[in-house]
Amino acid sequence: MSKIGFTAAKQKLVAALDNGDYLHAARSGNLNSKNLLLPGQVSAEQIASIVKACQGPDYTSDPLHSCPSVEVYILKGDGWYIKFCFLENPSVMFISAQQLGYHDQILRTWR
């Protein structure tokens, strides 16, 4: 899929969360600490609310290291780190939905 801008990515992600049109990336290790949406420690509604509050400076994207044709999007807002990519069906795959640690938040304010 081609790269899309912040506003379009935000709208598409919120729509997928509202419709339950997403899945979670298969990962090794402790999944619960990297993707709190997967075990239900945070709800899709809560993630949608965090996403809606994000602004342009909270957003970045880069090609996926293992598959450069896939664009990975990252939102860092309201103390959260949300990493995802867009697919065809389902429309979103969550790679990470985790709270930033205190150290991460302090470093982020120095940028």
C-alpha cells in the first residue's frame, strides 16, 4: 500500500477501531507488554480516543524493516506509543499499543 498522510491515516485507523476491522501482529516474547490492545488491557475505544487526540508532530512513518513495501505508522501521543500498518482485509494490523515509560516521555519533551 502507498504511504498516506497524517489526517488520512488517523481517520482510517479510527474507522478500523470503531468497526473492529483490525488484527494484531504475531510477535515472539511478551506480547502483553508491547500490545496492550491484544489482551484487552486497553479497549479499542480507548485507543481510538488516544488517536483522535494525536496531532501532526505525534506522527511518523517508515518502511517496515523486514518488508520495505509496507509502510509502518507510529503515533506517540498522550503517553502512548501506537505502531500499525494498513492492510486490505482487515484494514489495520497493530504492531504495538503501549504506554510510554516515564523516561521515554521525558526524552520526548526534549526534542
